[in-house]
Amino acid sequence: MIARLRGKVLEALPGRLVVDVNGVGYMLTVSLSTYDALNPVEGLEVDLRTHLHIRETAHTLYGFASDAEKDLFLLLIERVSGIGPAIGMAVLSGMPVDHFKNCVVNGDAPALSQIKGLGKKTAERIILELKDKVGVAEAWQAAAGDTVPSAAIDAESALIGLGYKQAEARKAVAAVMKLKPSAPTEELLRDALRMLNS
């Protein structure tokens, strides 16, 4: 699995990049928000988190400017029935990650349904399934109340995106937080994964 790429931009179009990594050109589908965040220019070096989506007819590499975008994309395509990569990218292109999280927490289906390609029923399903199946809304509400450091919330969301249950993800992150209260997201995630897999 290709998890990350660093290389020089060969081609840049809104929604698509070709990145040269040691002489190999990788074509990536990117959201408009990732495109804007990178502001890619030919010859510029970029560093992207990636997800390789495999279907019978195509292998598509998706690129993300941040872990938060990648985590949200994976949550959508893996945890919400009927959501595929195209809608996942539409969501990322349609609104910032934090705004999307607030809409889920507040059950704001009308705001979500403003995203191109997302109808009212799909918006309602996203809210229902992300709250009920994954329990992410609870973590986001806690983050909004500043009771939990955002690094812990991000690490917990990443673990949930990797398929761990919310309860075990929260327990592992809390255990690491006791030892390293000011650790960044990446360190929390790495140590929590070690704990869960030991």
C-alpha cells in the first residue's frame, strides 16, 4: 500500500496531480481543498498522504494535504454505506474538515446537502452512521469543549478510521496521554497502535 509520496510536481490541474518520485510519475486524484492548500506549481516539491483504492476496473491513488483530510476520507468510504471515493472527494472539496465535523456533531443535514453530489438523504445517512457506528461525534464534541487536546481527538479518529472500535481507540489514546500529555498526533497514534497490537 502506498501511504505517502514526496516528489516534484510534473503536472497540476484542479483535482489531479502528477508527482515525480525518483523518476516514476504518480497520478493522484486530489480534492480542491488539497489543491488549494498545496498551490502546486510544476517543479515544486510536495508531500502528500495517500490512499490507493483498488477496484476491478481501476487502481486510483488519492492524495491529501493533511492527515485530517485523509482520515475523514477513509471514515466516509469505509464507515458510511453507499459512499464511494467520488463522494468522499466531493465532501473534501465542498467544505473544510472542521466545518464538516461541526455539521455532523450538530446534525446539520441541510448544510451537508449543499455539497455538490450530496443529496439530503445521503447527508442524513452520513450524520446517522458517523454518530451511531463510529461514535466520532462524541469525540468531536469533547474537542469542541476543549476538555480533550485536539491531538488526542485526531489520534482517536485516525484509529477509528483504521477500523478500531471507538472504546478501544479512546482507551489506548488516553493511556498514551497519561505518559506523554503533550505528544503530537503522530506520536500518540504510533504509541496507541503499538499498545493495541501488543
